[in-house]
Amino acid sequence: MGRIICAGLGPGDPDLISVRSDRAIRAGRHIAYFRKAGRQGQARRIVEGMLAPGAVEHAMEYPVTTEIPFDSPDYNRALATFYDDWTERLAALVTAGQEVVVLCEGDPFFYGSFMHLYVRLKDRVPVEVIPGIPGMVGCWNATGQPITWGDDVLTVLMGTLPEDELTRHMQGSDALAIMKTGRNLPRVRRALAAAGRLQDAVLIERGTMPGQRVQPLAEVKGDDCPYFAIVLVHGHGRRPVAGGEE
């Protein structure tokens, strides 16, 4: 029997892939990755030029992305069938003695799509997961300032949450990382304004990748943004200062 290796790719810059993931990717003979139909896919783009000659690529194309609401039964049913199907395909390769490297942006266990395959595969075939730098880490480094200080509490939020829930969490935390912005950006902006945090918010698009852009959210024109975008609010907590502690 072979095995599955999920290689965390980090925030987007190929130079931020770990040595361990780099080694697994370059040695892989079967490379699987998620992508939207008709697109190259961000994971595949990150490893361009790294794959071994003759490596077999398995593009796992999502049946839906934003075409229907994520909380609808049809959406859940389509994705469940998709993950079930690819579980069987990957398990068949492993049972036949193949090693399959699955690419995953960021860290596989931090909101990664691979988690849905992992829970289906882990009791059937050998699975190894290689950690990666989460995308939000690359984004707050792109701002050039620490995301947290001292006793600051950092809250990670999904832009898909109801607006009142977003506002409540934003009011009760020192630092914020808001993911899944995209078409949810208007809701995120309104919630930040209601929480009194809009003027402190920063939008980072394509962090660590070509075309990276960092700008105050209050100055952003329009209501939409790329999929690879995160809104951050930095903490300003306790730190050593001249004459004692803050």
C-alpha cells in the first residue's frame, strides 16, 4: 500500500513552502490539487516548475463555488458527493501502491479543503500531513506590523457569518483576522463600522503573491475583492516601554 501526503504550501509565495513540503512535491509521481473548473488553480500555480517530469496530475475540480448559497442543501449535497468521489479515487491509487501528494494552500488543518478528504481517508489508508504557514500569517507580515501584543486576544472570523454575529465578535476582541471576504466585503465593512473598528481595518489582497496590495479598508473603492483577500485589525496591547510596562 502507498500513502497520501498532504503538502501545506503556505500563504502563496513559493519561497515560503517548507523544506519538507518542497521535497515531497518534487519527488511526487501523483500530484492532486483543488481548483475551480476552467482555472489553473492557486495551489498548482504556486508549484509551477517544481513537479517532476512525467508526474501525473489530478485536478480536483469543485462542482460549485459561489453559484449557489453555501448553506443550501444543494450546495452541501454537491460538495459531499465531490469529496466522496475523490476519496474513492485517491484510496484506489494508494491501495494500488501509489504515493499521492495533495497540495493545499496555507495550512491543511486551518480551514483547508483537504480536511474533508482527511476525515474520509484517515482510517482507510496511510495519511501524512505536512504543516504550512497559514495565509493570514503571510498577510499580517505584509502589513509590516505585529498583529498582536502582550495580552491581546486574536479572533479569526469568517465573512460569511451573519452581520450581527460579526459585529459582536469584533467588539469583543483586540485583534481580528477576517477571512472569506470576497463578495462578503460589504457585510464585513458594515459590521466593522457598527463595532467602531472600520478606521483600524486593513485589506490585504493576494498577500505574499504577485499583485499584493495592502490598503486601509475605509479607502477601498467598491464592494467586492479577490478570493485571496483578508481583512485585519491589529491589536495594540501591553508591551515594554521606557520607564516600565504599559
